[in-house]
Amino acid sequence: MARTSRLFEIIQILRGATAPVVAADLAGALEVSERTIYRDIAALQAMRTPIEGAPGVGYVMRRGYDLPPVNFDEDEAEAVLIGLSLIARTGDEGLWQAGLRAARKLSDATQTAEHLIASSWGTVPSRAVDPGSLRQAIRRERKVTLHYSDAEGRQTERKVWPLVLIYYADNTVLVAHCELRQDFRSFRLDRMLAARCEEEGFPGQGAPLRALWEEQYRAGAVDTR
């Protein structure tokens, strides 16, 4: 998480707290060290953010500190909040945590849709492969080596260029350019035995490959085995 986003998150957490929040709890929520939290709190206080407290005691935000409003109408705000809640159904822990942070930012600036609930029942997260590592490989255009088991249980090793993650209701699928087949292939996350991000990349080729895949997908020519 970028430092600017982390500072915003600290403000959001403290504004919503009903009691002092200790650095250890902030560190756990933001997945950083307590030392980082101490530095961030000091930076916020230097920027005249009304945070009071001390290490070992906890921190509170003085009342009346406002953030800029988000200009959503009620229907738009409810749509976004429910959409963020439904992320839990993907089984992607990293996206779910990001969705919670985004929902907290939105609900802090709009009327929270407490009368609308999105269930995550039936979610089966991938145990062998973290979808977050695949999302990162897509963003950074880094090749990934997959250990994969197909529908018949045959195991193979593939080096792929990850391009797209598709979140279906019952599964998540990685679309990638397969070096072995020299074509697009789709791989279900629940059949991945392992995934290793390589140092080797494919810089500048992700966007054109996605455009080509999308063209083939719309034409119904994508092999999804």
C-alpha cells in the first residue's frame, strides 16, 4: 500500500473508532510494522491532523475533522457498496481486504447502505495459489510458471504470460498466453497446484495481447481447456 493511501486509512480507522486505537492494531490492519505506524502518526500530526495519543496508550481523532465529500447519489452509493461487498464471493483475500478499505472510504463520505447485505456464502478461495500474486504479475507483465492439473487429472508445467483474471460465480480463471501452445489458454485457479512469478517479463505486450484475446473471445474462438 502506498504511503498516501496508508495515511488516509489511518485517518479513516481513527475517525470510526469509539476508543483509543493502539499502534499494534493499526499495524495489523494495514499490514505494516508498528514503527511505520509511529512514523505515519508523526507525519499526520505534523500536517496538523488532530490526532491525540502516545505510543502504548493509543490514538484518537478529535471530533469535527472532515474529509472532502464524495459526490454519489443514494443509488450510486448503494450500487458501489454492494459491488464492493460482493468481492468476498471471489475468494480473493487481497481484493476483499481492498474492497473493505474502499467501502470504508465511501461509507465515511456517504450514507452507508445498512439495509443492503451481500452474502459471501459458498465462497471457496484458492488454497494453493494466491490470486493477488497473479494480479501483481499481470500488472507488472511478469511471466508465471504454473503447475497445473487438467480436468482428467493430468499434471503439466506451463510458462505463461498472465493477461486477465475472470471472476465467475463459482470459480476464477486466469487467461494467459501459453509459451508451450503459442496461443491463449485459460486456467482455473482451483486446478493450479502452484504458481511462481518469474523475473523474466513481457514488457509492453500485455495490452495488445489482451486486445487480441478480447477480439477472439467475442468471436467465440478462445480455447478454454
